[in-house]
Amino acid sequence: MTLRALHLAAARGDRLLFENLSFSLAPGEALHVRGANGVGKSSLLRLLAGLGEPVAGELLWQEQPLQAQRERWQRGLVYCGHQSGLKDDLSAAENLLLAARVAGAAVCAEHVVRALRATGLREGLHLPVRQLSQGQRKRVSLARLFLPARPQVLLLDEPFDALDAEAGQGLAQRLGQLVEEGALLAYTTHQAVDLPLSHHATLALAPLEQSRPAAAASAWDHWH
């Protein structure tokens, strides 16, 4: 069940963000992706979620190309990026019920309300999501972590940004619980967060020394 990145490179438009990036992440392990703005942290999480393809290198899950099994991979993950991924016409509660159905989890209204309140969202639970603020939408997305379903993979981009101290502490404890139960976690945060984890690594992304066109990564991968 290990996720492996081999000589990975990513670009935004014509600009290469990072290259020759290799790491592995197994169930029960967490990876904190660090770095300044613009070095590719969010792009890396999107690649891991199967929402794009690298300029060079490959991602393997269970030693097979991730893109070849993307649908099965995405069924077992919770990805929370800058975009909420919610359906605007559905309420927060309805979005969570839909997420649970996709994950194959049997949940009731009580589970949904409890999950939403765990993120600090106590009002607007039955309003259409389009009427919620960006911070409230982020909380709705994070509420999937508090449903009875047990995701295999957690990919979270700045998950603590929209939370107050109490909700942030609750999220940290929940992430620790899920990882200890066998989920693998990759996340970004600029906040000082203490996750209760026994296997916790850091991946530091740094700006490339020289700005090079994305095609340079393909050439590098071809010759090495």
C-alpha cells in the first residue's frame, strides 16, 4: 500500500517548480511538505491526488503507476485543497452525505452534524454551500475526516488555516488517530502544529537555483 514518487518534476505553466523529487509514504506515516510560497507544495499534493500529471518521473501505488488506477486511488482518499470541491447547490450536510456515499460509508444525520461541529461549523449547516464563506467551505471539506469512514490517504493543503484553536486541536488529534489506524498523510501548513504521530517526516521544497522552462525536466529525465 506504499505510495512512491520517483524523480518527480512539476511545472506551473512554463516554469519548472521542482525536479528529481523522490520519496515514499506508507500506511501509518505522515509527511509534512514545507517550503516558501511558489515552490510547488500545492502542485505536489495535486499530483498525489491524481489531479494532474508530472512533467517527469512517476508516482507508484502498490508498485503500479498511480495514473493507471486513479479511480480506485481516489475512492480511498480525502483531498482538501484551495478549492473546496463541494457542490454549490447542496448544503454542507448534503455534501457530507454525498461524500460518505462515495466512500461507501453508512452515515446518519447525527454523524453529519457531529462531523461539521467538530470543525467549528455550527451555523449554516443546511444552507447551500454557495452562501458560505471560503473559511466555512474549508471546514465543510475537513468535516469528511470526522465521518465514520476510514480513508486510506489524506492529502491536506493548509488544513488549519480556517480553524480556531479548539477546532485546530481537534483536527490534529483526529489526524493522529487516522494515521495511527493506518492512513497515510501528506500535508502543508505554515502554522506550528503538534501532530501526535510516531512516524512523521518532513519534505522541504526549495526554489530552483535557476528558473528553467518545464521542458528541461523532460530532458533531465531522459538522460538519467
